[in-house]
Amino acid sequence: MRRPGLHRQHWKQGGGSKGIYAKLTVVVVVLLICTFSVFFSATISGNRGSLEPSEEILLDGACENLHLAVDPLILISSDIFIQINVEELWESAKSGGWRPSSAPRSDWPPPPKETNGYLRVRCNGGLNQQRSAVRLKFICNAVLAARIMNATLVLPELDANSFWHDDSGFQGIYDVEHFIQTLKYDVRIVESIPEIHKNGKTKKIKAHQIRPPRDAPINWYTTVAFKKMKEHGAIYLTPFSHRLAEEIDNAEYQRLRCRVNYHALRFKPNIMRLSESIVDKLRAQGHFMSIHLRFEMDMLAFAGYVISLILVYFFITSL
């Protein structure tokens, strides 16, 4: 007669075998990826080594000429080069008739004396993304959202916990007084939500948290967000990445974004002094270019460049 626990024990052993097969499958996939990467690298190296001697010298010469600040040859494809003038290369780009667009050009009244409430936002991402990257204008959008709703903006909160664990905050990085003074004709800005004194009691306003839709249009702020602000006295928009439409058919709103990014946001004096010292030392050596390769740990993981290492990690930790 079969013991009751025997069948259960056999079933567990079978499940364990399936788990091992699954892990082995992951290992095979990782090995295939690594093999393909090595093969691909070897192919590129082989093609590089198969260049004619004259072509290889020309490529090396182009790099050397660029270093010596002589008219360099720039590689366009494997057999096409163009010659450029170094002096023209380092000149400021011609405006082509365009002029700075940050100053208002039409009727732009200062914010009314009476505010509709307080606006808090939390900016995530790296410092450049929080300020103004190609598509992510978090701080600029926060100022614009406050202007749209006639709200008082609380100094934006910078992400400090997702990866870098830097708790410097807005006050530790930017010149707060300059930020507030530069935008005083655009929006009201305070460092924190003030307390309310009523009937001899002190009451603190708690901001109502809202998750805005992605690329929210202006009418979302003038309806949904505005209603909650009037109801609670303050709202907290988080997350705030891509939460205000990029394309807005209002030139003055776009100019306000420019004023925030190019005039209002200025680093604190100690940071400015350090950065100017670094730039001066680089300029003393001649022309230079600053290239951001985005090889930080979080960007590499986010972009999937280390997918094979991730798979290996999960396999090892699951053993």
C-alpha cells in the first residue's frame, strides 16, 4: 500500500526538475547572447583590419590633424572624407536672423494679488532631466502650470531616493533668491506652504496628491487640477515627468519656459565658482568638447545594455 506522502514527495521532485530545466534554459540564452556579441565584435575588428594601408593612414591622420588643430579630414563613411576649417568649427553658430525669445512680446500682466492655492510638484530623473532635457522640462513646466492656474508655486522637490541618494534639494543646488526674483512678474513662489492661523489655532494645509495624465493639456489644469486646488487649498502633482503637453499654441507660455530655463535657474555661487574653475583649466589647454556618454549605472540598466549580466545575476541568486 502506497504511503500518503510518497506521491506528494515525488511531485515535488518533479517540480524541482522543471525548475532546473528552466534555469538551464536561461543559461543557454545568456551564452548565445555572449557568443553573438563576441562574434559581432570580431567581425567589426576584421573589417577594420582589412582596410587598405592608405585608408588606415588617412583615418589615423584625420585624428592626428584634429588633435593638432589643422584642417582635419572627417570620416563620413568607409571611403568618404570631408575637409573642414577648424576656426569655423569652433565659432558660435550663426543665428540666421533668429533672436532670443524669453522676453514677453505681448500683454503679460503680473500674477493677481489673490492666489487660487498652492502647487507642489516632485521632479524625478537626473539633474539635467529635472531642469530641462530635450523633452523633460520638469521645473519649467511646474512654473508654467502655476501660471496657468494662478497658483503659488512651492519650490520644486528634486528626486533624491530613486538611485543617487542625494538629498541636496532645490535649495542646495540652485540660487533660490535669484529664482524667485527673476520670476516675480510671472508667478508667486514660496519655499514651503505657510500655516494658517484661525481662531487662535494654527492649521497646516495638506496638499491633495494627484497623478496627472501624461502630456496633459492645458484644459486639464484649468478644470481637474484647478477644482481640486480650490477644494483642498493645495495640490501635490507626482510624478511630474511628461505631465504637461510639450506643444502649446501660446507663444507667451513657451517664452515663460525659456525664462525659467535660461534666466531663472542659476546654480548656487559655490557651484558656479567650481564649474568656472574647471572650464578655465580646460580652456587653457585649447579647444575642448564635453560629451555625456550616459554610462551611469542606472542608465545602462534602463537601456538594457547589461541584459546578459542581469540574466546571469537572477540565475545565480535563484540557485
